[in-house]
Amino acid sequence: MEQRVIDTLRRVFELNGFIGIETRAVEQGSSLLKKGETSKEIYLLSRLQEVGHESDTPVNDRLGLHFDLTVPLSRYVVEHSGDLAFPFKRWQIQKVWRGERPQEGRFREFVQADIDVIGNGDLPDHYEVELPLVMVSALEELRAFGLPKATVHANNRKLSEGFYRGLGLTDIEGVLREIDKLDKIGADEVAKLLVDTCGADEAQARACLELAELTAADGKELADKFDALCAAHGIAADSAAYMLARQGLDTLAMIVDEAALIRPGAVIADLKIARGLDYYTGSVYETFLDGAASLGSICSGGRYDNLASQGNRKYPGVGLSIGLSRLVSYMLHSAGAHASRVCPASVLVAVWNEQDRSAANLIANTLRSRGIAADVAPTAAKLGKQIKYADKLGIPYVWFPAGATDGDDTASDEVKNIVTGDQQPADPKSWQPDTVYARQTVVID
Amino acid sequence: MEQRVIDTLRRVFELNGFIGIETRAVEQGSSLLKKGETSKEIYLLSRLQEVGHESDTPVNDRLGLHFDLTVPLSRYVVEHSGDLAFPFKRWQIQKVWRGERPQEGRFREFVQADIDVIGNGDLPDHYEVELPLVMVSALEELRAFGLPKATVHANNRKLSEGFYRGLGLTDIEGVLREIDKLDKIGADEVAKLLVDTCGADEAQARACLELAELTAADGKELADKFDALCAAHGIAADSAAYMLARQGLDTLAMIVDEAALIRPGAVIADLKIARGLDYYTGSVYETFLDGAASLGSICSGGRYDNLASQGNRKYPGVGLSIGLSRLVSYMLHSAGAHASRVCPASVLVAVWNEQDRSAANLIANTLRSRGIAADVAPTAAKLGKQIKYADKLGIPYVWFPAGATDGDDTASDEVKNIVTGDQQPADPKSWQPDTVYARQTVVID
């Protein structure tokens, strides 16, 4: 199941020209600790021989497991900057680890699927609409596995920050943090928190909520409603705060309008999207599934201008990340997908007695050489037991080599579909399984 | 490169009916410490918050990274024994970690590719020839990437142990350890070590070396030569030691003869193969590449009867493991394979000016919907710069949307092969790239 999902995502990312990279799971503590907020969740490593002496080494000099794929990307880009063609579009699907106690629906170890585009010095803003669209088309492919329709909700940090500053607020991080709770605790509670913890008065708090609740059908309506809101709250069109907000607004309007042209309804403006991480500097995205509000965002990201740098050189980027383990877990439990421990083989070749095993191996090898996955019965047990083994493994066909079938001699090989009961003469050089019974590998822990 | 190698192995394993599993990288210390010899190389984990208090937790209760895929398989089989169909054939390709200082050609983190078959209570010995043959056919597929021919060298622990005991030796582990050095230090040095460290006299040491150097074309010759050797050293055919050796000999003879039927020359008897790990109880395998003796064994394994158990229930197994990172590294440096950071896209769609980007996106999406990986130029730069970008990424085709090409208007889209210089009118709904210029993703760290 997870493997099939990964294969699907990889195919879409490559169709869109993203280059696959894989980085080592182990990074220097000093790299891992750069990013702030999540640093508390890092797993550090120590060699067994060092037990009891771990503290001799400063955390920055120790090794740790990566907790996302953005920190490794940042290191990778700086290390390989001389060899890369920029903008560098990469996909990366790997395990990450967080040093937290495991709870229901959260794992210590999980798979993330990321796409990012990284510029050298600058990065055109058309990538801020292209990347969410690639993710939407990838998620669209997963609907074959029962995933509901996904919608990316976009906002822009500059828009929010400019508006808050225009209102006279200064604790921008704080306001974003409280607005982020809107869906969870409701407007009244958020207003209260804005007043209690962010230095807002009642009117400022209500204005923040009005912005968060602003909706628009297109870029034009978004701009008009935003300008009206600014006017209503006395934010002058020539103020620095308005100009900052307007920069974000123009990008967001472009995203909404461009996305509507290519894939209507896939990317919408949602001005309450805040994203906790402070390294986003422009667009921010969260992605929700129809009918799965409680799952929260399944794919998030944004634009960051300052993640990697090398001397004066900055590497701005836009990226989105799917929490794949959580998504697959949802698909298995709620979205009608099935996991079963099935064998990839289409055929089990029966063995009448151990002396015939070589003949059975030959049949299996002939099938394999034609791309048909085949297994050979583990022992020359009674036929019923061999069929039961195939059934337990989910192998749909059992092959009877020429010889005794149920006590009767058969002149030629025969193959039985154990699902339908149908049995036919067959030649390993030409027989084809019915595609309905083609097998897929399933990965389970 | 590595991704393509993994995909190839996976395909062969699945064609042979192996089920893919993936286990978490993090295991309990108590599981990791079971296996003895390599336990010193474990990486233990600690949460950042616990720094300075790591030693409060006994090593058995701490978490660590798996250092092979056999320990996790053992845990997996015991945990899922109720759901699995036995014999359970699984493939697993994952990273493993060893807490050793990195040296040239050895990594802290590397990928292993394992196949094992696990029985419930017992396991027929035909798997002891089937598993090395599956590995050989997988390695055979890698010859497309420049890998030389691989040969599995098989031996049997019971054969060696029975013979050594028949000679009157008791430090079996010690003798195996010294015999293992034969290729490295030569017969005279090994004889000296057998005398100095394993309690052997000159005659016993020479007998051990004679066994190690015994060669045979088939099972019959192997048995005849072995019997002659036993007779020469006074090992009686009715002794317990001989009977143990004979058990191993029969299995080894079966392996050599069966393998010769299916794939002549792929699996040979080599009585100096020892394998350091003490959990092997029967067949042991090492695999060497033609012309790459210095690389040592690239794929090793054997039969183990006591790896996993649950109460009285034993789960015997046969397995082989490829050290994939080392193999890929060899293929890149010595075997003529190439790694380059190339883009999976076949086509770069040029952009005349930013207003035309939507049209370029539409062309790219049409190509993608037909399975042709496509990228769009990052900026509406001069055409020469766009072609240079494609060239740097290894994208063979540049698509010119209808409009101005080099200042001349073109009525229809055209596509240029930047390798050959050929330029033709083209329709995104029907154009196909020349297969010679099809792209493959390359994974590099």
C-alpha cells in the first residue's frame, strides 16, 4: 500500500521534471538545531561504546536523525551549489524521525514526501502556484486508492503581517499563532487570546478575525474586499504596512487566478492559514481533504527566502510536504483502501513430489522470464494443502504440471483459478493471467 | 543510479514471489543486543531533552537504529506469526546504520537488500539452493549497469564443524575465524594461527587447510574427495563427527548439482567460506564478482535455525543480503556506470515572455498527460539561456511554442533536439521523443 502510494507520487513528480534525491538520515547536530521550533523533538545518536560519556560531546558536534527533509535539502543545496542547475526542482521521499512519545496517529518514525524548488539568489513567483498544483495533481492520482478530493488553502505571510502592522499590532508571531487556532477553538476564544496575549484591543482583535474570515471567488474580488477592509480599519494605501500587505495580496491573487485557469477549485485563498513555522516569508499552504476536516492539513508548506545561505548568497525556495504515513494510515482506516499481506506472485506451481521440484522450478522460471511472478509450492504436500497455501497468500492461480491431478493423469499442464474454480490446459510459454487477478505488493510493518 | 538498482532488485524478488516488507528503523536495545558480535556497532538514540540523563536508562530499554535487516525480520516474524503464511518469503531493501567511524568504502549509513525465507518449525532444504539462485538472477539483471558476472560460493557449517571435530579440534569458532583469513594472509599464516590460537597441532592445521582447498566439479566428486580426506585423517564413517559433516556435505552436494541444472556455474562449492557470524547453522554463502576480488563478498548469508523463537516454536530461515551502497559505489567507480544529476524531464518548454507562461504550462501538461516528463523554463530569458538550462539539466528537447523563434514567427509549435540540432514542427497531443533520449532519474547524495 505505502509502496504503491510512493510509486505514484514519484511518477507525478518526475513527470513534472523534479529530480529525485536522497540524503543521509544522519545530520550534524549543528544543522539540525538551526531551525528553532521543532528542535526539541530531535533524536540524537550515540555509539554503544560511548554510553555514559554522551555528555562529553556538545550537542552541536553530535549526530542526530533528520526530523524533516527541509534541513537536509538546505545542507545539500549549499554543498552542491556548484553542480546544480538553478532553479533546482527536487522531490524527496524518505523517513524522518521525531523524538516524541508516540501517540495514536503520530509516529516516532514516518515517511514524508516533499517537493521544493530552490533558486540561486532569486526565484520567480510563478513557482508559488506551480508547486501546489503539482501536489494537487499527485493527490488526484491517489484518488484511485480511495483518497477524497484535496484542496490547497493558500495565504501569504506578507499580507497578514502588513495588515496586522497596519492595525498597530507588533507581536506578529503571536497573532499568527492564535489565528492558527481558529478552526479548533472558534472566533470568540481567539479574540480573547489576541487581547490577553498579543497586546490587541477589542477592535484590533475583531479586525484580525475579519481578515481571517474574508473569502473571495477570484483575485479581483480578493483585492477589492481586502482594500475595503483596510479602509474600514484606517490602513492608508500609502503606508509601509499596506505596501507590504499588497505585495502578499498580489501574489495570492495571482495564485488563485492562475490555479483557476489550470485546475479550477484546486487552490483557494484562505486568509486564516497561518502555519506555525517562522521561516516562511511569503505564500503558505495547507491542504484539506473533502469530508476529513478532523484529519487537519495533510500537505503543508510555503515560500521561504532565508532557509539556506552561503556568504552573501541566499537560496530562496518554495516547497510542500506530505505527511505520508499519516495519509496512508487514514486511507487504510477511513478511505476504503485495503492492506493485506499478499504475495506478489500470480501463480503457485504445485509440486507432486520432491523429485518433480526441478520441473516445477523450470515452469516457474519460464513464467518469470515472461514477467509473470511465480512461486513454487514449499513442499509436495497434498494438493488441498498447496491450494490453501496459495489462498492464504492471495495467489489467484495454481499451476498443475503435467502428471497426476487429483489422482488422474493429465497429458498437459493445467492452471486453476482458485477464485473462480475455472481450470484450463496451459503452456508456460504462452499463458497469461487474467488482469483482474494481477497482484500488487503490499508493505506493512 | 541507486534507485534504478533498487527497482531492478525489487522486480526480480517479486517475480520470484517474495513479499516486500518494511520495518521501522528504530528497535528496542534488547532486540538489537541479542545477536552478539556486531552489537558493539549500534547507534543508540536519545531525545534532545534527555541529554545528560541518557545513562539513567539501561541500554536494553533504550532505542537504537537497526544495523541489519535480520534482527528486525526476527522481531517481525514473531510479532506477526499468526497472520503469516509459512514458509514466509520476504524481500526488504532499507537503510541500516552502524556506529563506526566512517572509512573509505564504509559508511555509517548504507542500504541493504535482503531476501529470506522463514519456516514455521521446519524449512525444506531446497530453499538453500533457491535463495542463492534468486540472488544470482538479480545480480545478473544488474549487468545492464556494468556489473561483472557474480558467482555464489557455498559451504556448510556442519561439514566444517564435523570435520574439525573428527580431527579432534574443539574450538570450532576459532578455527572458522582463522580459516576465514585464508584469502587475505595465505595458508602458512593461517596454519600458524590455528596452532597458536586454536589448540591445533601441525597435522590438524594442515588437514583444516586441505579441507579449505578442496575443489570439485559436482556433488559426487565433492563427496568422494571429502570421504578420501576423512579416511586420510582417520575420521571414521560411523563417528558422530563424520555423520554431522556428512549432513552438511549432502546439502552442499545437492546445492551444487541443482544449481548446475538451472544456472550452470552460478553457485559453486568453496570449502574455505567460513562467515564470521555464529548464528549460521548450515549453508553459508559469499558472492564474488569476476575481476573484483579486492571488493570481497558483495552478497552473503546462510541458513540459521535459531534466529527467532517463540516459546518452543522455532523459525528457521535461509537468507542472503547485498550490501547495496558498497555495490553501487563500486559500479560507479569501477564498473563503468555513470551517475549524473540529470532531470527526469524529456522536454523543456520555452517561455517567450511571462505573459505566455500559461500557454507553456498547457503544453507541458498535455505532454505529461501522455506520460512524457516535461519542465517549463524558469524565466522568459533569452532563448540561448533557456537552451543552456536544458543542457545543464540533461534535458534533450526544447519545445518552442508557436510564436517568435529566434525573431522569426513560427506558425506552429516546434521542438528542437539540442543534442543533434534537429528541429521539427510538433503537436503536444501526438509528438513522441526518440527513445534514445529517454531520461532516467538519478539519486545522489
